[in-house]
Amino acid sequence: MGLLITFVLGLFILIGVFLVKISKNTKLIENLSISVALGCMISLAVSDLFPEIYETFSNKIYLIIIFVVIGVLILKLLDIFIPEHDHEHGLSHECTEENLLHIGIVSTIAIVLHNIIEGMAVYSITTESVKVGLLMALGVGLHNIPMGMVIYSTLKKEAKKKRILMIFLSTISTFIGGLLMTLISSLISDFVIGILLCLTLGMIIYIVFFELLPHVLHSKNKILSIIGILIGILIIVISSMFE
């Protein structure tokens, strides 16, 4: 089940590619997907992830802090290599084709590494709880839609084979992360699972505060953002009723 979820998770990249390809104005869809992802991830961290981590490390709060911080730093290091992808602040009309190609290639490499780690995290959580794994996958997937937009937008003038290769690598990367976890899962103890959950929480904190929240705050359509956040929260609340 974990491998299937990580495979489907990668398809959200293709949704972003598809939206850019068929639409002249994707801002509305992008804002909504990011707002829903923000609501999902905040609720997931508070209602599911943190309680499970606390149960594992109840007497070792310092370990929670250490590994959560490491999780934040992991994504920070990877995101250093992803150029600013907010439409209001990046990819301006002044960019040359060479600059766009550079942005596209560097972004793809960073996104692949980023998604491999996230795929490992989602797979690990799914082995503990399929429901929590699905909810995290939804939050990460919605966050990946704008990434698909970035990749296609910056590489759409490139040769078709190169463009397809970059999109394919980005799409399959979360599945690769899940596959890696499958291969080493027999070597992982409950303590290691707890560490992975802490790393995942750190990643969610980074995505929420450094990627999703700034985008929502800069959005001109505040009502749409609020609706999206409420939808994300509602998804988590409704799912909790079926536990």
C-alpha cells in the first residue's frame, strides 16, 4: 500500500504540468491547491503526527527537538537549490531562455531529491497508519502541483525528449523514495520509525512556514485562501471520524 501511495503521489507533478499546458491562467488553481495543502499539513501535524511522536519519545523531548530541527534543515538545504517559484516574485518576463533552462534543470534536480526524501517519509508513516500516510500524501501532493507548473513552464521550449525526461524523473522520485524504504524496512526498529516521524514533522514545519504560508500571505485572493485552508482542515477532521 505504501508503494502505491508514493507512486500516486508523484502523479501530482503531472497535474501541475497538465494545468499549465491547457490553461492560460493557472493562478487560481495554484492558490487553491496551496491553501488546501496548508490546512491539511497543519491539521495533520497537530492531530496525528505529533501525538504519535510524543508517545514514542515521551521521556526524551530533546530527541524530538533535535530530529525535528534536522528535518527542517534537510529541506532547507535542498530548497537552496530551487529558485524562487512564486509567480509574483520569480520567473519574470526579464528572464532569458538560458536562465529559464537553468532554473528548470536545477529545480528538477532539487525536486527529485526533495521528493525522494518525502517519499521515504510517506512510506514510513503509511506502514504505521495508512490513514495518516494518505493524508500526508494528499498534503505533499497538493504542494507538488505548483512544482509541476514550474518544471513545465521553464522547460516547455526545450527538446521534447529532454522535457519528458525531466518530468518523468520528478514524477517517479517519490516512488523511488518509497522503494528505498521497502528495501531497508527490515532493518528499521520502532526507534528508527520514531526518528523518521520526527524528521517528517520537521519537513512539514518547513513546508508550512517557509513555502506554503508565505505564498498564502502574498495571495491577493484572501477569501480563496481561507476557503482552501478550511477545506484542508475539514478533510483531516472528517477523516478522523472514520478511525
